[in-house]
Amino acid sequence: MLRLALIGCGGISHMHRERFSALADRMRVTVTADIDADRARRAAEEVGADLWVTDYEEAIPHCDAALIALPHHLHHPAGMAYLEGGKHVLMEKPLANSDVQCLELIGASRRARRTLMVAYCMRYHPLVPALKEAMEGGRYGETFRVSIWTEQLTEVAPDHWAADPEKLGGGQLFSHGCHYVDLLLYYLGRPVIGSHLGTNLGTPWMAREGTSDLILKFESGAVGYHGATWGARGSRLGYSIHVHTDQGMLEADISHGRLSFLRAGEETVLLDCGPLSKYGDREMAHFMDCIETGVTPITDGPDSVQGLRVIWRVYEAERQGKVADLHGLGLNQAGRRPAVREP
Ligand SMILES: NC(=O)c1ccc[n+]([C@@H]2O[C@H](COP(=O)([O-])OP(=O)(O)OC[C@H]3O[C@@H](n4cnc5c(N)ncnc54)[C@H](O)[C@@H]3O)[C@@H](O)[C@H]2O)c1
């Protein structure tokens, strides 16, 4: 039975808390931590933890692994404290706010021989691997374009950590787009060049961009696009992925949970798994499988750094008014992505 520490009991912790019960035969939350004592106490009551603390370091002796769901600037110090304390870490995305910090976390996990996994929850959504399988089978044609839209209204209070770009580590692309850069690399492989244009018009609560358009060109010649906004007061696209092939279009409608193939006005539904959910139990089950078997997580540190490097390079190129060179992102460029076991 894995003893899990829940570190950070804010917004995203509720998604995780709702799903712990599905894994009650394999894990239990023994301790919760939040600088806000009330949040730590309420989370402990809800998940049946024995202990709650306000200093996350005090939770280290009471767990085998930690789910770190803290503001981004705290991912590095908290992750280092847990890994150096010999604990496994499931880190909410993005891994950390700089390349150096990410590499330090990866190094610490290797030295301690502990699992370090990034909570890229979309990779555990059933539609995501199903779409990849459809793309790879050849049955639906050769892919030349993958477009991912995420449109939502996400307002941030002026005193919230996410309103401070130093703490957030960037703007909307870094904070939210990291999921979808990860998906574009998952679907299309190695990117070679890319561009990003962002704006905070429409999202004045963001110091940096709240709306983001990213385009990447891949070694295969295919292009990948991510269009996202935190300022959508209405949307038709919601969360969706469109894959154009030379035979038709594969559509993963994440908002409605449906994978379809469209061609000449006809739609064939390939998978219907219901409306959007973050599938935290599949993600947590994979984390536990990796701890138990020593297998590398499908969303591990090195893979996530590749995606973050894309973001840092397109940000820098945007500042300079150039197109980013994305060759040589390093780290695990081979297609090493084992299948996820069902919980
Ligand atoms: N996977 C997803 O789709 C998704 C969605 C939202 C957020 N997230 C990620 O989850 C993480 C947390 O985001 P959130 O939206 O829950 O933020 P939040 O602000 O709602 O929660 C953060 C919590 O950390 C606590 N905290 C702050 N400083 C602390 C400290 N020094 N010690 C202990 N606790 C401290 C805060 O009191 C708060 O309860 C981020 O990495 C974010 O990117 C992921």
C-alpha cells in the first residue's frame, strides 16, 4: 500500500482527491500539506489522512511518494526536498520554471533511484492514445497537419501566484500550452522550427500572454498547431484535436469524448468515452505501476523537458522577431513510450 503525501491542496488537488478512492486498494493519502492550514485540514478530512501540515517538508517522513500540486516556482524546491528525502514524485505540470531546475530534478531522481513523473493528465485520456493508434495504423492516411484547440475562460485574481509571470514561469503557453506541446511532440515526433505569437488583449489579468498561437514544423514535413485562449467567453471548438491526412480528418473531440473519422461529409465514430475528464486515476495508477516495476513513466522528466525547451525557444524567438530553430532539443528523442496499463 503506497503512502502518498498530497502537497498543495488548492484547485487541481480537488480533481485528484475525487479519484483517490478508485485506487483505495493500492494507495492511501497519509498526509496533506498546504501553507493555508484550513485547506490542509479540509483535504486531510476529505481523504482520510492521519496528518496535515503547513510546512511541506514536515510531511516527508510520513510518505513513500508525493503528489506535488504547488505553484510553479515551488516545484523545484519541493521536488528536490522529496527526491533527496528518498521519495517518489508525481509533479503537476510544468516540471519546473527553468531548464537548470528541471535537470536538477531529473538528476536527483536518478541519484535517489526514485520515480519522477510529470502529471500531463491529457496523456492519460483514452482519446489521446487512441488517436495516435489511428494515425499510425495507416488506415486513415498520412498525416500532414495536427491542430489542437483549447478555449476556456480562466481568470486569475491579481494577488494569485499565477498573475506573477516569475512564479508562473511565463504566460498561458508555458502554464497550459505545455500539455499540448507535449501532445504535438507525441503525435508528430521531432520538431525542427517553430513560432509563437501571444497577446494579453482579452485577458488583462495576465501579465504575459493569455492567448497563444503556436505553429511547429516537424522532421516529417507535417505541421502542428496549438491555438489556445484563457479569454474565451464563448466557444465552439472547446477542446479538440483535428488531424488532417491525405484520406480525411481524424477528430478527437475532447469536450464530448469522441474520436471520429470524417471523409466526404460522412462521419465514422471510432471511440466514444463520454465528456471531458482529466482521468487522474489512470495517471495515478501509471505512477504506481512505475514505482512498483521500475518502468519509466510515459510522461517522465526528460520527455517533459523537450516540450518545455520548445516553449522557451519559441518565447525567445518571439522576443527577437524570429522563427525558432528547434533542432537538438536533446534527451530521449527516440519514440520510447510504453503503453499505459488500465487501473
Ligand atoms: N493538469 C491540469 O490540467 C492542471 C490544472 C490546473 C492546475 N494544474 C497544476 O497544479 C499545480 C497547482 O495549481 P492550482 O491551480 O491547484 O493552484 P492553486 O493556487 O489553486 O493551489 C496551490 C496551493 O498551494 C498552496 N501553497 C502555496 N504556497 C505553498 C507553500 N509554500 N507550501 C505549501 N502550500 C503552498 C496554496 O495555498 C494553494 O492551496 C500547478 O502546477 C498547476 O499548473 C494542473
